[in-house]
Amino acid sequence: MNPNTLETMRLDKWLWCARFYKTRSLAAEEIARGRVTVNGQLAKPARDLRCGDTVALRQGTVPRTVVVQGLSGARGPAPVAQQLYAETPDSIAAREQAAEQRRLAPEPAAALHEGRPTKRDRRAIDKVSNKGSNTGGHWGTRWSASIDE
């Protein structure tokens, strides 16, 4: 099958051939969840796609809008797959802005200055507070609820 002779192609197969999704079943699943639209309308996996159609999809958290430039009967290498579509300027700007926000967003783990103490830290804390067994362990000085003392 010559890729130049194709006039229409299934949407799920095109998304797989254009390397937006790793498997065709993943592409069909994303389409079924309503995360892919063609020319502004929700689509089904078997929807016929033609050159010039606009496909809006989401890869992870990144929304993308592409215009179909070509159809291919087989999944090829990434440079060939990138020739099957052209991303819109608005989509490129939105994707770059999202990447910049992710870059500038603080890492959640950075809010934890010291985090959970290590075993060495716990031993040092115990030594300072005279609770450790290595420092004589003052068992008689611990708090008690008895009235006798």
C-alpha cells in the first residue's frame, strides 16, 4: 500500500502511525474517553481522517492541536511520522508555556527541609534528650501516672 494513494484513514491508526500513542489500542482508548476531537467534534476510533483535518488531542497533561499533512499505511520512524502533521502555532505556544510553568513550579519535595530523620539523626536526638540506652537510659526519670512520687 503506497502512502501517497491513501485518501482516508482510521483516526486511531493515524494517531498510532504519527506516534502520538505507543499502541493503537491506547489511541482508541483515548478517543473513546473523549480526549481527541477532529475538526472540533468528538470522534470515534473508526472515524475517517483526511489531509487538512484538524485533530486536537492530549498527550498526558499536554494539549496539542495538529493539522493532518499526510496519511501513512504503516508506522515508521519518528522523523517520517513528524511529516504526517503540522502543529498549529497556538498549540506550540501553549505547549511551551506549560513546559515553562512546569520548570518554574517548585518541587513538592523541596518544601521538606530536612524530611524524616535518619537512624543516625534519631540517635543524636536521643543522646541530647537523655533518652538513649547508650547514655545510661534514665528509666526512673520517665513520666509516670502514679501518685507515689
